[in-house]
Amino acid sequence: MKSPVIMIGLLGKKPMHKSEGGLLESEMPEALADESVNKANKANAVLKANYGPSEDKMRYCGNCEYFNMEMPNLGKREGYCELWEFKCMDSGLCAAYEFDKEEEEYSEEEED
């Protein structure tokens, strides 16, 4: 019969704590924890991808595949752009926009 194996964690490793949104702190993007990082990343998206308000009724951040509303520290109608790594508005748009195919498939299933 084998004896039980006891595993000891690395010494000095800090325990992880959950944030309000349920994510472990290490999983929360830096831009959501640090407003200066968020501003720098947003400025980068404006400069490189022309991020700004959308005038197109079909294309906007809210239905982009990179738009994530399931992050902590987001206000109403805000999401986290996983490509440019900043808080964006659901009504915004940038040149890197890609339609969320999962959303389209889900709505097609509802119509059947």
C-alpha cells in the first residue's frame, strides 16, 4: 500500500484573493485595476485603430467579439476590449471590429 503524498506549496507565494466580480485578482486585467494603464491603452486604440463613437447601426463595440461585459469594475454600458485592453463603451467602434459569431449563432437558434 502506498503512503499518501503531501504536496507543499512554494514558500513566499502570496495567497490569491477574489475581487468583487469573483475573479482572482491575478486574473483581472491591469487596465481595470489601474486607471492610468486604461487611459494609455485607450489612447493607443484611438491612435492605431481609430476608436471612437460609432455612427453605424450594425457595427459597434457591444456586438464585437472582443467586447467583454463580464469583468469587474465596469459601469453601465461599459465593456472590456480584450484586443486593445481598455474599458470601452458598448456604442463605440474601432477598425479592429469583428462581429461576434457566437452571438449570431445564438440568435439564429432562437429564430428556429
